[in-house]
Amino acid sequence: MPIRTSQSRGRLRNIQANPSRFLICACLLGASAFSTFQVRLSPGPRLVGTRASNSGSGTVTATLKDSELTLRGSFEGLLAVPTRANLRMGSLPGVRGPVVTSLTISPATSGALSGSVELNPNQLTAFHKGGLYIEIDSEQAPEGDLWGWIIPQ
């Protein structure tokens, strides 16, 4: 037996007369959604001859709620104590770029990292294109001991 639905003519007419109100409401309903992604940290690219056989690994959970990006993770086995950790923005995955924000990192070859940042519209666009990445630097690897690209699914 088919199910029949109907709407009052007044409501249907209001949506047809003001479609922008309907679209704004639809957008606002999805605005508070959040997404969580897993990021794998692996050795950054280095010149042949300076690459260690094993220079660490790690994982980070990235959570985007509205425009706030929160990062929490751990790492182990770095070549040296980290000098800094940053969230950076390239135009696409694999393309390096400037620092978005500094992250808090344990001053040890194994530990934790975390941070939070309100992304501006350009950074949000880069996020959705897979252009944001985490980079952990050390004295032995100033251009990145570990890297991890945040790739939305």
C-alpha cells in the first residue's frame, strides 16, 4: 500500500516564495556538524644519505567542528628531541606551505602533541582539499622529522 503525504498549500507557497530562507535554514542545520579524521605521522622527506632507517612514527586525531580544528596525538622514535611542531598549509596534499599555528609537543623523542586553531576561510578551503599537514621538526631534521597530511574523507 503506497504512503501518501501532503503539505498545506500555505507552507509550500512560503518555501517557493522565499527559497533563500529555506537554503539558509538548511545550511544552518549542518553548520554545527563535526568531523574526525585519523592522521598517520611518518618520516618526512630528506636527502638521500641523511635518511635514517627508522626515524619515528605517530598518530593524530584531527577534529573539525564548524571552523575549529583540534589536534591530539602521540609520536615515538624521533631521531632527536623535537624543536617544534606546527600545523602548516599547502595548496594540495604534498605541497609544502606556511605555518598556520604552533602545536604543543612533549620535549622528548616519544610523547604527545596537541593544539587547536580557528581556521579562516582560506585555511578551511585548504583543509577540504587536503592541504593542511602536521610537521614535527628536530635539530637532526629541521625540515621535518615526522609529517602527516590531514586528508578529509
